[in-house]
Amino acid sequence: MHKIFKIFTLLLLFFSLSWSQNIDPSIVKIYTVSKTTNYMEPWNSSVQRSTGSGSIISGNRILTNAHVIGNETFIEVKKYGDTKRYQAEVLEVSHDADLALLVVKDKNFFKGTTPLTFGTLPKMQDKVTVYGYPMGGHTISISTGIVSRIEHRQYVHSGQSFLAVQVDAAINPGNSGGPVISDGKIIGVVMQGITQSQNIGYIVPVDIVEHFLKDVSDGRYDGFPKLGIMVDNIENPSLKEYYHLGKDEGGILVVDIVYNSILKDVLKKEDIITAIDGHKIESDGTVEFRPNQYTHFKYFIDMHQYGDSVSLDILRKGKKLKLHVTLPKNSTKENSVFAKLEYDKMPTYFMLGGYVFSPLTKNLIDASMRPILPLRYHSSKFPTKDKQELVVLLKVLASEHSRGDYDISLWLVDKVNGQSFKNFKEFYRIIKNSKDKYIVLEDEDGSKVVIDRVKALKVQNSILEKYSIKANKSDDL
């Protein structure tokens, strides 16, 4: 019996070494030179160098994180067992799901490598192995652990919530983008960790990865369907009774619907969604995605591609209805909230005689050292058909004609010369085309900032020269 056990142990060790030897050549170190933007001074940027990890998959592609190559200006890759760096380019990127695909023009890079394949979503306590090039050394690093939790979690890179797998394997800076392997197959991509904790790391699970790969198979990234609705859980017994929901029934209450929602012609406010594709929604807003395992209800929306059909069971004024929705084939590019995160671009801005204007973005809010609670409040609201982007007076650069306004910053502009505007470009056109002597800016409370347009234009060039600013507007304008 002891001899059989010893042979079995040796076989396990042999297969483990074989898997490692097959996997190692397909693990890639990524060197990124990126442009770091400054949303408080939108004309400025700096250069940053960083490293990450990736893996070779089918089609001579490298799978990694979006945040590893975000704002890139130059990318190089080096495979295990090689000293040469090869230039790489971004093929596709999903900032939402923190995933990216790279390609290398020199096909010699892929010699001696075998594309890794994908497994299935792991189970709790499954053993996993993390491959990559984290801090602490230059060669490949391999760590092991188990799956300790599976649920929706906010992805730090995008701020959006998707299914995530928590593992206790060691994950450190530099591991990002590396594959997580189980039974010789990729079951996820290293994403983020919690530095204040012990061995709590998160990976993008294979379900999300495969959704991304299927999405971009046509050469276009559409993303994950966004419902564009605001909902509340219905856990309170009185609330359930008020909406004619049984005490053992669950569902989510539709509180608001954004003007461009894919469900705007289907749902109504105060509808209760009780199931998605036949999967019951619990009172706390979760769904059972595996026996006795629950996660956020949007899991069954996330698994759909644009163009798919979705069925919704709803309760409308006490009456049960079944609705069928076909998701549009092309995703909408409009915002579901006012302040969005921007990637891979310089900030948009416009300056008139030292008065600097910018659209309100999540990047700008995060860059500010001030709490700016009113802006944070407005940024989280739904846009409307007539107001799709918010504009702020970012700062006022000192000059003779702007005295008294130097302390104005991050001031929300509601109207210009009494005229409302839909977005930043419309705001810019109104000022650019104005023939009035004064540009009168107004916030929602009626407070005004007045700019002498003629004097502002006269001092424009001197201000640009004084503050070493190359242009009075961003290239996208």
C-alpha cells in the first residue's frame, strides 16, 4: 500500500512538472511606457514606466490586464527563457473588465511556445497556480493557493462591478495580467489585491475573459450590456406588501430609467423585476448562479452579448408579465452617469483668457485634493437627453483682466449667455461663435462669472506663453 501511494505521489509530481514546463514558455513579461495625464492641468503629462505579466493564447495573441497597458506610448514583451524584448501593440482592450490583447509583429517571438487554453469557472477550495513577474526579482514567479470566494466585486481599474474570484495565492505588483492556472488551463487573469490584508487577491474569472474574447472576435469591442436603470432591493415587509409582492417573493424595484437605456421602451418606473432568463432574483438583489452560491443579479446580464435576447419576469402594479428584450447589436456610447472614467487619451479642455474649462469626468474628481461634494453628487446622477455632459470652470490663471476670480475652481457651469448646452463641445461652440462683448457663465443657483470676451482674447497668447501652455484647447476640439 505504501509503495502504491509513493508511485501515485511521484506521478502527481511528474504531471505537475510537465504542466509547469508546458506553461512557463507561454508566460510573458510586459514592459510599458505610458503617458500619465494631469486632469488638474489638462495640457500637461509625464512619462511613466511599469511592468506586468501576460500569457500567450490562440492566434498569436497575448492576454493581459487593461491597466497594464493603459495610456501606453510604447510596449515591449519578453517571454520566459528569452533575453530579447520584442515590440508589441494593443489589439483590443476592455477597460470595463480590465482585459487587453496584444500582438507582436515579429512572429519569431512565438517560436517554442504553446498557446494556453481556457478551463471553466473554478469551485470553492479549488487549487490554483499564479504565474507572472511580480516585484522582488526578474525571473518568473509561481505561487499557489485556493479559491476562497466567488462574487461580484468592484474592479479597481474601471470602478464597475463584475464577477470576481478571490484567491489566497501570493499576488504582488507586477503579477497583474498573468494567468491563473488550474488543471493546466487558464481559469482567470490576475487583477488586483488588497495591500492591507494577508493573501487576498482577485482575478478576472474565465467567464468574463471568454465574454471579452467572443465580443472582439468580429474586430469590434462592444462591451458588457448596461441596463441603464437604477434599482432598489425590496427586503422590507411593508414595502413588499405595498407593491403586492409575496413575503417569500424577491425582486428589484426600478427607481429610475436613463433616457438612452436599452430597456427604456420596455420597463416603467416602479416595475419589479423578479427574474432574468428564468433565474429568480432574491429580495437582496442577488441570484443563484450555482447551487447555494449567490451574486449580484446582473450576472445573468453580464453573460449576454449585445444582440442577444433576454427575458424578464416583472410585476407591474400587482400583475405578472414576461417581457422579451433584444439587446441592440451595437452598444450605446452615451454615458449612464455624468462622470465617466476616460482612458488612453489626453484630457479635453478649453481656455478663454486664462479661464480654463473642462468636462466633468471621474478622472478629474479623483485628481482633485478637495472633497468637492456638490460635484460628486451631480456626477452620479443620470444624464438626460438635453444634458449629457457637465462642464466645470476648472481654474482661473492669473492675469490683469481676471483679478478677483483667481480662487474660483471646479465651479459647475449650467448656462452660458443664458443658453443651456448638451455637452462640452456644444458649450465650446457657443463661446467660440459668440459675438457678444461679455461671456456670462451661470451656475444652477444663478451665481455668475462674467468674462470680457474682447479683453480675454487680447491677453490669450501672453497667458499661454507665461504659463508654458502650447494651445488654448485640446486636440480633440
